[in-house]
Amino acid sequence: MKLNTEHLLTIRDLSPAEVRGLVASAAELKAALKGAGHEKPLAGQSVALIFDKPSTRTRVSFEVGINQLGGNTLFMTSRDSQLGRDEPLKDTARVLSRYVDGVVVRTFGQEVVSELARWGDIPVINALTDRYHPCQVLSDLLTVQERFGKLDGLTYAWLGDGNNMAHSWLEAAAALGLTLNLACPEGFTPDPEIVAHARDKGAVINLGDDPRQAVAGAQVVNTDVWASMGQEGEADQRVKSFGGYTLDQKLLSLADPEAIVLHCLPAHRGEEISDEVMEGPQSVVWDQAENRLHMQKAILEALLGPQESETT
Ligand code: CP
Ligand code: NVA
């Protein structure tokens, strides 16, 4: 499939049909990989990965995915490039555009990915900023689709920090008209603009501070670290602020008995999630991690694949 956007900076860039189309395309790529194989729509293309924060899943799934699609990768950080010596983003964007066919960026400010997209003429993919983690949530939709055979008519719960993951879930809810219950302590709620946008688009967003209420009857229960990358200095204080938010078996027992547990990983067992839940039968976190690979490939194919490809 092709997308009507040149970049993937946030799920808001995508139409509802495009979100569903990426999930379908990722499922097809997954089946093909496990079967007779698939095409190499990135043959001859080079993709730069600029990562200013650590990564296991995102980096490896993009690098392996690009290789499986026939392309090649260059891994960089700001520190070991001239970005670390204050070369402007607008200059870097125009130079990279002369060498590579796309850029995957993990950084702090959303304005970094926006600036690279504005000045370059190659697709920019947001591999996580402080504000959003779109590729993760798109891939999580694939995991939900696999488990329930649908995305609609389910209750989604988000527990903990109103962070980049919560923001991308809100944007997924906006695109698809999902019901999303969020429980976030005071001071850690999502950006009100993103909440308002999701409601305006028709999503049912229930935002409160009671984890039990958020989880009650939910089919998809989601949590994430209490201190995201860049917030390590606040970790001890945050552990205190998030008291009562640990997703343990007692809390999970309030969800639908068929509920699945999602965590984008890395997880801090004993903080936002108990070891029992992580390792328990409702946890789908390993499938969830695997699906990053398949969704990255769907995104790459859609943005960098041959223009003549038809939407399936
Ligand atoms: N979930 C996720 O983005 O993991 P990494 O930080 O390991 O890439
Ligand atoms: N919210 C987490 C997600 C890690 C994949 C962070 O930004 O560190």
C-alpha cells in the first residue's frame, strides 16, 4: 500500500484506512516471511538510522526489516556526527537527502523529526520522541488484531504515565474510534490537546486516576515504564508518584478474563508490572516485540516502496 503522507511523524499523519491498511500489510508480510518469502521493495535503497536514545527492539527491527526488504542501513547518533557539533538540522536534512532514501529517527524533541522532514526530501520515520512512539502503537494494533481478530468493539486500558506511548495510543484511538480508558496520576496526565483531538475525532476517552476503574472489563491492558528515557533523574520520585499503579495479578483480575497484557518493553518488573503478570498467560509481550519487525517493514514499504504499488 502507499500512504498519502511522505513521512510518519505521528499517527495523526495517517487516515483511518491507512492505519488499518498498515496493520493488514504487516500481517501479510509476517505470513510471507514465515512462508515462501516476500518481495524486496527496498532493493538498492539506503536508510539512515539516527538514534539519540538507546534502543534494542526499534533499532534491530528496523535494521533487520530494511535488510529483509533488500535495502541497507547506516546507523548514526548525533554524538558521532556533526549534529553533535551543532550542524543545523536543516543542513543535515538536505545533505542526507543527497545520499540516502529515508531516515529513521529516535530523539528527544518532536521538533527534530519535524525539522528533518521539513528540510529534507526523503521520508522521515519517527522511531520515538518524547511526544510520540507511532511505530510501536501501530505494531501493537497488529498484536491486538492477531489476538482478537478485530480492533473495534474492544476496551483498551492505559495505566501509568501519560507519555509518548499514551499519546500515540490516543492518536490510534482517534483514528479508529476506539474506547480507551486511561488511569494516570495527577501531574502525569497526557497532553490535553491530544486528548481533545481524540475526543473530537469520536474516540471514547475516559481519563481518570483510578487504575481499577480503567482496567475494569478491558480486553487490552497496556502499561509502560514510569520514567521514560531522558527522565532517569526523576525515577525515584516517580516511583512514589505511581504508587498503586503496578499492573499485578489482582489488578488484572478486574479486566475481561480474555484480556491481553501489552508492554512495549523494556519493563521494570516490580514497578509498573509484576513479574507474575509479565510471565503470565495473558502477557503477549514477546509476540508484541516480534511484531515490531513486521510493522516496520509495512511502514517502510509504504513510504519507500515502488510508487506504482497499489493499495491492497
Ligand atoms: N519498545 C521499544 O521501542 O523498545 P526499544 O527502546 O528497545 O527500541
Ligand atoms: N516511554 C518509554 C518507551 C520506551 C520504548 C520511553 O520513552 O522511554
